[in-house]
Amino acid sequence: MTNRIYIVGMGPGREDMMTGEALCALEQADVIVGYTTYLELLGERFQGKELLSTPMRQEEERCRLCFGEAEKGKKVALVCSGDAGIYGLASLMYEIGKAYPETELFVVAGITAASSGAAVLGAPLNHDFCVISLSDLLTPWETIEKRLRAAAMGDFVIVLYNPSSRKRKDYLMRACDILLESVEEERVCGYVENIGREGTKAELCNLKQLRDRQVNMFTTVFIGSSGSEITGGKFITRRGYLIEKDTDICRNH
């Protein structure tokens, strides 16, 4: 019989923000593997399962643990925050999985921070956008710089993941300086901290103000395009619809 592992995107971690498919995969699993914090976010519903964890930066060990448990005949679910295929462990699982031909992998989509954060701010991603991680743990900073400049040149809405950490306190400032080379200071921006978790906080600002803001690793940053604006206190990006005026309302006034 073929072994199976479900690579589950758990969104922010709150149960009501997980997809039905994700909840079903976790319910059917014999063992749930994940980063310690993610397992804690699952709450009481899955505490009766066998839970196995590894610390941060032990992603490869975590993935190999999944394959080892699957070879024992167990139904395994690996949890990742957001979506497992967006800065998650799905690709690493497929790479390692080459050595385990008897194990079949299934990716279960989750709500990534770009989507959940955008919903808090309004509708900033309503036209073309790109996502860039400021973490240079696996990507050279020179490559990140090229991507930031290309995104600015293409007039994309830009979503920044991993904007700061204890070792990268000035990375958001450095990213803003790069964007300010070609983007006006008043460009609409916003950021959301602890999306879908206790202490969720959202702020709107412009690019010049964003440069000097202090954010943490649990923050997702949104930088607008030329089609972005603040409307009714919400960050929106126009799609380009030609909105007709209500002539009756105009006559009445």
C-alpha cells in the first residue's frame, strides 16, 4: 500500500480560518508534524493526536520525520502556516520525497498572509501584485534588491514577507530606500501584525512613513501601486472599472 503524507496549509492557525479540506486532513491523521508554535496554534481540537515537532531552522529534519512516520504505516499531516506552497515546506518535501518512491504527497491549500492581511486592510491586491520575502537566509540580498527594483518598475502592488527580525532590524528600511529610488514618497502602504491571531494590529501610512516604522517578523507589509488609494479608511487598488454615476441621485441633489 502506498504511504501518504498531507502537507497542510493551516492559514494563520485559527480553526475558523482553515479550509474544510485542511481540517479534514488533520482529523484523519494519526500523527501531526510541525514547528512547535504551529502545533500550539492548533488548539484543543487536535491535542489527542500524536504531535511531533522540531525547532525553527530544522525544516529538513521535520520533513524527514514525516517520511519516517509514514513508513510505519501512519497517516501523516505536516502543518505549515499560511499556504504550504508559499514559503512553506511543500517543495522541500517533494525534493526529499525522491528518496521515498513508496510515499505519495498531497498538498492542501491554506490562506496565505497576503490574502488574510489584505482582507484586514481592505482590497489592496485587487490588481497585479507580487510577493517578496526580505529574509536573506536562503536568498542573497543582492537578488532581493533586484526583485524589489523590478517590482517597482513593473508598478506592482508589493507584499513583503519576513520584513524584520532581531538580526534584520533595518531590512524594511533598506527595502523602502530601494523603492524610493523610483516610487513617490506618498505611495499608499499598510501593514498587519499577527494576522488572524490575538493582538492583530493594522496600520496605514505612506512609503516615506513606512521607511521609519518598526515591525516584527509576524508582520506582513503592503506597498501600493500607482492605482492604489485610501477610500473610507481602507487600502484599495483600483481594477480599472468605469463606474457610472447614478443620474437619479445627481438630479435629487
